[in-house]
Amino acid sequence: MSEWKADKQNSTQKKSTQKNSTQRVTLAITGASGVQYGFRLLQCLVASGVQVFCLVSRAARVVSAVEADLTLPEEDSGLEAFLTDYARAEPGQVKVFGDEQWMSPVASGSGAPSQMVVCPCSAGSLSAIATGASNNLIERAADVVLKERRKLILVPREAPYSEIHLEHMLKLTRMGAVVIPASPGFYNKPESVEDMVDFVVARILSQLGCEQELMPSWGDHYL
């Protein structure tokens, strides 16, 4: 083997090792109530060293201003800088893609992360994902994860659920998706809204295979 080919092979192997050492997750934040879950999950993923491909719907920007007093920049570059600072991420650790950025990695099975979370997941997004609408990048990214038989986690926040919502959740569960309703438990005796948010985020992190210290596992106090 020539010296040039050997150097090229070593370089390729090195890049491959570096790429595989970084876990990537697609995080979509839609317009359901409960954007706090999505933003807290972003912080925890960043703290775990995960690279996050972030998709934020237009409705989510409205809800963010109402529920979390967060006015998100309209431009994707500005939003990326904002979320990087918000989550205290390293440069490039949070990547933001717009609604119609079809050339982004999440739009194709060859580039999309192996795991995606829609948190919170609006009833409209739930419906579109269940029917394969793919009218925007969030819907397309979820469709890619399903078709590639990868992990899709949906965090719906609605009350009460209609038969339509339940049918869509059942359909997606049968496809392999995981549905985690934004329903915090109270056996950990939460003392704040943040504690209730962390309860749900901890369940999501566990599904993603990320170690978390937001709340103890059930029965830990007996060990």
C-alpha cells in the first residue's frame, strides 16, 4: 500500500471513530403546551455530550413566548446561537434546521441520527407523523426515523385525548415508536414546576440510553 493510501485510510478510520464516539439526537419542539419539557431536555442532552439537531416549529415559537417568556429569534442562525447559549453547548453541538431545509441530515436515512424525540408533540404533529404527511422537516424527519426502523419518541401534551389522538398513538406504537405522555408522577414528591418537568425529561433520557440524575429509579431507596 502506498504511503498516500495508508495516510488516507488512517485518516478515514480516525474520522469514523470520532464520528461514532459522538451520540446524535434529533429534537423537535412543536406547538403543544409544555415547551419547558423540550428546552429542559435540550439542556440535559447537551450536558451529556450529545450533539442535538434541533427543529422548532413556528407554533412552538409562539408558545415559548407565552409559557416560558422566551422570545426565540426568527432566523435559524440566530436561533442556533440562542439555543447554544441557553443550553451552554459547545460550538457546533446544537444545530438548528428550518421547516423547509430539505438538504439537512435529518431529511434522509443516510444522514439522520438514530434517535429522535418530538417534545412536546402537538396533536397536529402526532396526526401528520402517523399518516406520513411530511409537509415540513419535523414530519419528514420523523418519517425517516420510522422507515429506517430507528427510535422515535413522542411526548404528547393534550387533555383529554380524543379517539383520533388515541388511534394515532396506537398506530405509531405498533410501528415501533415510543409514546411518553407529558404526565409527571408525584411519588418523588415534587416541590416545584421544575421538579415535575424533570420527572418527564428523566423518562425520556432513560429511553435514549442517557444516564440521568434528575430523579432516582423506582425502588432505589430500598437499595
